Amino acid sequence: MALLRVLTHPDPRLRLVAERVTDFGEAFQTFVDDLVETMYAEVGRGLAAPQVGASLRVVVIDLRRPDEGGKLVPGDVFVLANPEITFREGEIVWREGCLSLPGIAAEVLRTEHLKLRYQDRLGEHHVLEARDLFAVCIQHELDHLDGTLYVDRLGPLERALALQDYTEAQHLAGRQAPPA
Ligand code: CO
């Protein structure tokens, strides 16, 4: 297994619409393992293939709820290939962050309850139902498959402020400030 490099905004590869997974063979299995390992190493709750430069419709999610001491512990890992939301109900506002936009967070309006059709890492078809944080994570990660970042879902002013904070955070982190 290997750690993959997570791309950060404004890398243009984050803006591509990813291709469907058609080959669930050995190379894909290795890639999924690497994606999961990278998600844990980066302390994220989810990671989408385009975030590591792979144009594939697959995301991994582990909600890692806190244990009694408040420490996030690994839980169930979901590998969602070719996912499609088939039902949406209700609204929820959640404060989101993203490994591709380090240093900032913002409140995003999402669907509270959804149903999803997807294939697992072996290509088997499944459906699942998700609410609250799980539903939010699914929508956030699925957005990456279509080249969408959560800041795109903010109002114009909020978005501008978030990106301004991001530029400052990048600068403070010693990274080059992204072009506007
Ligand atoms: Co993200």
C-alpha cells in the first residue's frame, strides 16, 4: 500500500468530471487500498479519487465517530463506486471542510436524507440509505466526482470570503498563494 498525494485547490484536476469505474481488477483493488490508507493518514472522513488525481467515480468514507474519550476511531469503511443518488428528502446545514481546501470550513446546505445506488469495490450492486452526517459526507464526496467543491455551494459573498481565508491559510502554511 502507498500514500497518495492529495491535490489542493486550484489544481485543475479537481474540476474534471470523473469516468465510471468499469475494471474492478487488481489495479483498482490496490488503488482503493491506497485511497483508504491516504484518507486515514490525512485524518479525513472521506476521500474521492479525483482528489488524488485519478479520474474515477469512486469515493471512500469512514465517519470515524468519536469514542468515549472523544478520539476519532476507525469504523466501517464504505467504498462507493459509480454512486448515484436516487432519493432526496429534507435539508440540513453542516459545517464542512475538505482535504483539498485545507485551513478553512464553512456551513453548507445539503439534503438530510438520501438513498444511493452504488457498486462496492468488487463491482457488486447495492443500495443504501443515509441521514445526517453520513448523508452530508456522501454528497460532499460525490460532488468531487463532478468537479464540484463545497465552496461552490456557498452564496457569492460567503464563497469569496471562504476563498480569501483559504488564500491566507495557504500563505501562512508556506504554500504559494493560488491565483484568483
Ligand atoms: Co472534499
